[in-house]
Amino acid sequence: MRLASPILVRARARPRRSTPPRTRCSGEARGDELPADLREPSGRLSRLRSCHERLLREADGQRVEQQEKIDARAAEEKASGRRRRGRKPKAAEGVVNEEAKANVTDPDSRIMKSRKGYLQGYNAPAVVTAEQIILGPDVTNQANDVRQLALTIARTLAMME
């Protein structure tokens, strides 16, 4: 009795598809389609360029913000005549971070840390009553809730008035 080679056995064991793959018959969108401007190569290229420019603008903004911190500290030390405690802020880096990433399909979302790792999304702080009624919902792309606390409380108080 002659045995078949393992390659032939695997090829015969693979089930054949009796029906064609599922297609959209009704014309409705599934929800996972690319946005219209990303369907063509020229649209993808322009979106990539705009994401790259946004990353450069954000890096410039961070550089300016860091320089403002350094200047404010120097002015405060000069006005008081004493050095402030703590570390001095480092000078802003002139090199753009090559590992910076931008989401092409949803440029406003950010990479955030969650209990299960990192995800691309938004932060949704909310104020809830004891009866679990949502009073002050908000959606932001900032991962840190500390900066959102005062805004969320103010929004809730304004809504309750």
C-alpha cells in the first residue's frame, strides 16, 4: 500500500467552498469601508501628507510651549531674585520624533493606555448621579483625566442651572 505525501493529504483535506464568498447584495454599507477620500491612491497620499504636516505642527507647538515654560520660570526667578526649587525644564528638542504616529482614518483620535494595553480612541469623562443618570458627558482626545476634571464639573454645574 502506497501512502500519499503530507502535502497531497493536506491539499485533499482542505474543504472546497460550495458557495461564492459573501458579497453585499442590498447595497448597504457594512461600516468598515474606507472613507471616500482614502479609496483612491491620490486621496491616500494627500491624507498622509496632511497627517505628516499635523505631526510637524504639533511638534512645533510642543516646542513653543516648552520654551514658554523656560521663559516663565526665568522671569519668575528674576522677579523674585531667588532660584525656584525643583528641576529646571529641559530645552525643547529641535529634532522631530521619527516614531510619532498619526491615525490616517481618524486623525483626531489618540493612542491611549487602557487596562488591556494601548488602544486608538477617545476619553469620555462623565458626571453621574447616585441614580446613574449621566449629567455631564464629554468626549476628548486627551488621555489624562486630571485636566478634564474642572471643565467637566463646570459643564455639569452650568447644565444643572
